[in-house]
Amino acid sequence: MKKYFLFILTAGVLCILPQATHASDLNVLYQQITQLQKTIQQLTTKRQADLTRVMEKEWNTYKKNKPNFKGGLAMQVLSPKGDYFVSTGLGKEASNASHFRTASVSKTFTAAAIMLLNQRGLLNIDDKITDNIPGTGTPYLPNTPEYDVPNKGEITIKMLLMHWAGVFDVSNNPIPDNQFSHEKPYVGQSYISYMEKIDPQHTFTFDELVGVVARNKLSFFKPGLAYHYSDTGYSMLGKIIERVSNKTYANFIKDELLAPNGLNDTVVVTDGADQEMMDPHPKSYYWDGKESFDVTLSNMSPHVAEGSMTTTARDLANWANKLFTGQAGLSKETINQMINACTKTGVEGSAGDYEYGLGILCTKLGYGHNGAHEAFLSNMIYNPKTGVAYAIYTNSWNCQSCSKNIDSLKDELKEMDLVSNKVLKKLGY
């Protein structure tokens, strides 16, 4: 009876070859394997070219009639049918190792950190933020004026994760005029923009940002009444991670999530003077409807725990795959907890109305998160039905309508979803 070797080669191709019994057989076997590998490489190269054409055609159509619109698009796909990186408009040097700003996709790391601590019994997401850390006499957040936010005694950690705490968002809203803020020099302005005008390299802290909310008695509504996205709520989660773990936020993320998962090209930026991304990276552009402006340099320190990370398409797609398949350090039970919490938000996203769970978006595309930081837009998705994970980003903001609203940015995100769907359809998904 003949014996057989089983080979699983690239691109999901499985091959069965007879076991060699003589030197001549080994030579034939080697030649067969070499030919198979060559054939598979040719098929992979052809598929890569096909996917690139799909992306180029769609993106060029989108850019049509947008004079001086710079920037491009890049996408990393991890699938049962193979892994592919495609890009357009980013130059020949673009690769899945090019760095970009993840913006709010960073929240998936903060949520994972909180859930990892919850999994280990070091915190309880159903606790109020005024409760003591389990086994200690230390509260989750300091009993100081900087953290005396409105309705503090009614807010749970889970509410912060889900954006149901009503915490005023310093990042995305001007400071309203009330009896507490009326005399402040930044009233009616973005606090972050105000401080950056004074010192472009100012390093913001959790205490400072949450303190603006606390000292000015700012709140959207009482906790638990409705959904309202809040970056500052995630600043509070960052502080909780530090107090529970006795590590800085950046070190906890690095030690517990980045290093163990081989995400070596992903970093948490915390220093206001650290405004250049790691090489290699594309420039980023803000397009106002007529011209494109280079906005590559950026102070990311206001966005620690909610949007300050820099990564690559390769790392981010890997993170999506590992996170949602229970391979990132969080158990499948914990991941199911994050997903099962998905609740209607009443907000329309790029993929239609979306639900939000414990730090993750739940959409018809799958589970993940998107992000926007001048001038990067990104989306990270894992689809459990197909086993496909992907990360896609552009380095240019279409801000044609930004003086009035963000409709043009929403349209750009929808375009990114359209490109993603067409690329995946070409792959057979």
C-alpha cells in the first residue's frame, strides 16, 4: 500500500503527494512541490492584481471631480482563502507595515484591557466608579476635584464602556457657557484646541481632561438614560486601568496586549511632543473642497485610551482576528460578553444603524470599530460568519462640508465600506 504526505501550502491549497521511498522519488517529489509552490505564487499574484484593480477603480471614481484631493487607500485582509494587502494612491512604497493613526479603533484596546482585568477578578465592570477596587480600600477613581464629575455615584464601569454614562465629551464639543465655566478663557471653544494654541506640544493628562468636565459641572444627561459617544468617558477608563494595574496605561497595553500578541508595530502615543509617526508612514491630508493640506504632525496626548495609538494594517487586522476569536488573552466567554452587550444606539454609521457593545461596534459588516483623526479614517472588522478579518484606512479627509457638518466624512467612510465589500466579494465573500 502506498503511503502519502499531506501538504498544506499557501493560499489555502491542500495537496496530497505519495511518500517517496527512493532518492529518485525524493527528487521527483521535490520538483512537484516546487512547481506547486510556483503555481500557487502565480495564482496569488494574479489575485493580488485583481483586488488592486477593484480598489483602484472604485477609489478613482470617488476622487473624480475632487480637484487636488490627495491621499489613497490601503487594506489588509486575513481570510481562509489567503492573506492580501492592497493599496492605491499611497505610492509604490506602501505596504502592510506602513504606519497610520488608529484614532478611535484604540478604544478596542482600552475595552480589552478593562475586560482582561475583569476576567482576572481585579475589577468588576458592574461596579460604580466610586466603589473600591476589589480587595482594597482604594476607589476606582480618585476622590479629588478632578474626578468629581456630575452623577459620579451613579456611573458604572460598564456604562463608560458602552457610552451610556452621559459623560461630557471634551474632545468633540466646545465648552458650554454655564455658571461654572462662564469666566473660563476657553468657554465656547474646544478646550484641546485652546491649550494647543498656547503650547502645541502640551502633554494632556487624564486628570486634566476629566477635570475640565468636573470643574465645569458638565454632563450630557443622567447615567443610563441614553447612548452618547464620549471620548472623555474612555479617559476615565484609562485612569481606572492605571489604578487597578499599578502601571501606566501605555505600559499595561504594551505588556498585556501588544507584546503577547506580536503587535510589534503598534504603539500608544502619550507625549505631546511626539508628533511624528514611526517610519514608514504616509503623509496625511485635509481636503477643504479645493486644496489639500498636510496635517501629518499631530499632538496625540489628548487622546490616550480613546484614540492615540499608531499601528499598521497588518497589526490591526491581526488584532481583530485574535481578539474576536479568543486568542488575544481574553477568553471566548469574555468576548461573547462584549458582543452580547451590543445595544441599539439610534445613531447611523457608515454601514447603517449600528449597535455598540463593550467597547466594540456591532454592524452588518461584523464586529470591530472605526476611527477618525485628522486626517486618517480607519475601520477594523471581524466577520465570524466568514472568518475574515480586515483593516482599511485612508490618509485623506474629505472635509468639503466640515464647516457645517461631517456629512462629507460620513460619505468617505461609506466609500471605504463599499471598497471593502467589493474587495471581499472579489475574494468570494
